[in-house]
Amino acid sequence: MNGKNSQTASNDDLAAALAQFNNGVTASRQLDKEAKAIAKAEKRRDSAAQKLKEIMDNDADAADRATLEEEYRTAVDEWTRLTNPNTDAAESGDERTVEKVDEEATTAEELPDDPAQEEKTEDQETA
């Protein structure tokens, strides 16, 4: 009978290890999904900022400018919601100004496309 008890314990251990592995895989997939969503939101935000900057430089009509400002605010709100779920997106969206758009567009142009290079840039800025 000791053989069956040891085999049952072994099966229980195996089942627990498998469950833990599956939980890890699920968590990893969720993190990957979130990272992709954040990257997509960053691209959308940077693109909207660039379009708004260009239209401001060209002195386009107010309707086009208002449309692009709204597109930018929406992109920033989405990015904020994804990167900091504890922050109320409405608060950050209302504080955005056209001057901030220009500043953020310039900053976005300076960032490298390589994520490893981005980390080095961030480390240099904090030092």
C-alpha cells in the first residue's frame, strides 16, 4: 500500500506543478498582450501628436485642429489607462494643452526605435 500512497503523492505533486506552470504561462501571455497594447497606444499617441504638430505649423483651420486635438486626447487617455490603471484617464486628458502636444511630439521624435536603446536613454536622463 505504501507504493500507491507514494504514487498518489507524486501525482498530486505533478498536478500542482502543472497547474503552477499553466498559471505562469497564462500570466506571461497576459503580460505580452498588455505590452503590445501599450506599444500600440504609444504609436497612436505619437502619431496623433505628430499630426497635430504638423497642422499647427501649417496654420490649418480650426475644425481640422479641433479634430486632431480630440484624436490626440483620446490617444493619450488610452495610453494613460493602459500604463497606469490607477489613474483616472479623464483627469489627465483635461490637463493636456496644445503646448504639451508640441513638447511631446518633439520628445517622441528623439526617442530611438530600439527598446534597449530606450532603456539606456531613460537611465541617462535619471542620472
